[in-house]
Amino acid sequence: MEFIDPATFNEINAIWAQLRLHITALVYPSRIWQVAALIVAFGLAHVIGRWIVAPRLSGWARSRALNAQQLRWVIVIRDRMRGIVFVTLAWMLVVVAAQLTPFVSYRFIVELVATICTAWLAIGIFARLIPNPLIRKLVTWALWIGVTLHYLGLGDDAANILDGIALTFGSFRLSALTVVKALIITTVLLTGARLFSRQASGAIRRNEEISPSMRELIIKGMQVMLFGMAAYIGLKSLGFDLTGLAVLSGAIGVGLGFGLQKVVSNLISGVIILLDKSIKPGDVISLGETFGWIHSLGARYVSVVTRDGKEFLIPNEDLITGQVVNWSHSDEFVRIDLFFGTSYNDDPHLVRKVALEAAQSVDRVLKDRRTVCHIVGFGDSSVDYILRFWITDPVEGLTNVRGAVYLALWDKFKEHDISIPFPQREVTVLRGSTLSTQPVRENTAHKS
């Protein structure tokens, strides 16, 4: 197993010698003023960027109604304002030096620093697109070092050094250069897939011509394809031969199939839910004791949020095999039934009329859908009625609208002297019976 090629040490010595030449060249009179000008430009950039432009940019952002993403980019620009001003001043020095003298050596240092700093600034800004902080730092530093060595003319030597640091297993050779390239390529591809997926998902969700279930299915399929391709290309860039994984994946699939039956069942059930459009985000459902609206459809579970803020993660298989009440499946109209009773002394025609008026007085009850009230039976103590009305916003809750209608019934019944009976019992004293006034003594005797 080979780790470091002996020729790598010669490459390191060559790079060190070239760096010393660059440092020695800075003492030439034609380049001293360039270094001094860059130092002055950096001082001005610090004053202008940190003390003048950055506070004004913060004030401008506070005066605008920016969303979270826009505000995040404003902060990124504000934190790098010193670098932006310095790069601007450096390129202005290059233009001035080019006008004063035709000799490239009189602006070589300034132009080199301006070019490298511009690349650093662009890398630092666009690296914010990488969500993981650790990967973002690794990629940022790798690109900073890479562009610096490239513009110093040391890129090929550095690549040879990294290629010389390698592990060899038979015919397979994995070098540090290959790992760095694969890391950068995979990160760029995953970041691009993430950005494209986010933008495309937003456009798909805004398309009203596609059903909500089909939108989620298209988004999930697109995400799997994009991230799968990014991972595949990243592995290929490392030099792995993925053709042999077909047989291995088949053997592993047979072994894992028995242990992951529930997981696979939930995945397939999720696809079926998206295809048959039985439920979709925003639907109000009841499953057992759970009542709430669907927040999101996942690959393994469905997120259901209840009125009290609890979020239930219900496996997809339960929604396929269990009995689910979808309050808004085919349309948004929901009928609610209320049962109540009144005294036998009250006119049932008046009771029905007052009940309809009470229901119609509640805001959430639909006025353009028929509200009805019927007698359903003669009970022991009351005449029993059913009141039926319609709403279109079950996501706002059912208990509260029932309570509002019951309260309206109470007020209307009080207004029209309609009584709500309660169970009563009559006690009849038989002829010849006497009422004893002596207290009943408790028998406290114990058998010995």
C-alpha cells in the first residue's frame, strides 16, 4: 500500500522555492508602492465598509418589509462590505496604474491581489448556499486555497502534491486530489439540486392546474432524481465502479426486505395516497381520536396538526388500511348535527322556527345552504329535535361552532320562554303509609 509518492517531496521543495521568489520580488522599488497602495486601500475599505456603508445598509434593510431569505442575503452582503469596498478600490488602482504607465510590472501586484480577493469574495458569498456549516467551511477553505495557488502559478504543482498522497489497494488508487475534487463536485451538485428543487417546488405548488396530491408526488420524484444523480456523480468522480453494486444491492435487498417490511409498506402507501388523491395537504381528517388538518405528506408518515397545536405523525399504512374521515375530500362543505330537547308544553312549530333563527345567527353557519330542524322522537322528559347546518371551514374547529350554536339556542329559548327540561321523578305515598320521624339507628353490634 502506497501513501506518499517520493516525488511529492520534490514538488513541495519546488513550491517553497517559488514562494520565496514571490516574496523576494516584493522588495523591488516598482512593487513597494503597490504594496503601500494596497495597505492604504485596505485601511480605507475598513473605515468605509464597517463604519459608513454597513450601518446605512442595515438601516435600509430595517426600513423595508423584507422576507427571511432577502434579509439573510442583506446580512451576508453587510458582513462582507469591507471586502467589497477593498476589491473595488484595488481595481480602481489597477485602472489608474494602467493609465499612468504601460509597464505591466508597475501594476502586477495590485492586479494579482485584486484578482485573488475578487475570487475570495465570490466564493465567500456563494458558499452561503451550502446549508451545512461544516461542509460550507471545508469547501470555502479548499476553494480559497485552490484559487490562490492557481493565480500564483502553483496550481499544477499543488495538484501533483495532492495526487502523490494516495492509498493504493490492488488496482484501486485513491489520492487526496481525487477526494478534494469529489468533495467539491458533490457539494456543488447537491447545492445546485437543492436550489433547483426549492425553486421548482415553489413553482409546482403554485400551479393550480395540478391537483395537490399530484404536486407532492412530482416534487418527491424530482427530489429523489436530483439528489440521487448528485450522489451518483460524486461516487463516480471518486473512481468507484458502481456496476458491481447491482448484484450486491440485490442480495442486500433480499436481506433487508424482511426487516424493513413496515418501512417499505409505508413508502408504498405514501405513493398510493399521492396517486389516488384520497388526502392532500390542507384536508381536515379524523382518524380514531385524532382530529386535525394535514400539514404535510412525507415518504413515511403524514403530519396532522390538531386544534390544540399537537402534531401527530401518522404512518401512511394506517391511512390506507384504517377508516379515515376526510371532512373536505370531494368538497369543502361540512354538515353538523346538533341534538336537543324541549318541554312538552312548548309549541314544536315555534321551537323549530326559533332553532333555525338561532343557527343562522352564528357567523360560520352558511346562509346559502339549507338549515333544517326536525323532531326525531318523544322522550321520557322532552320532545327531541335534530338541528342540521353547514360550514365550509372545518379547519377552524367543530367544537367551537357547536358551542356557538348551542349558546345561540339558549339565548333564543330564554327570549321566547322555551324551556329545556331535565329528568324529574314523582314520589307517591300509598294510602295507609306513615312517615317515620325517628332517626334510623345504625346496627353496630358484632357477632361474637
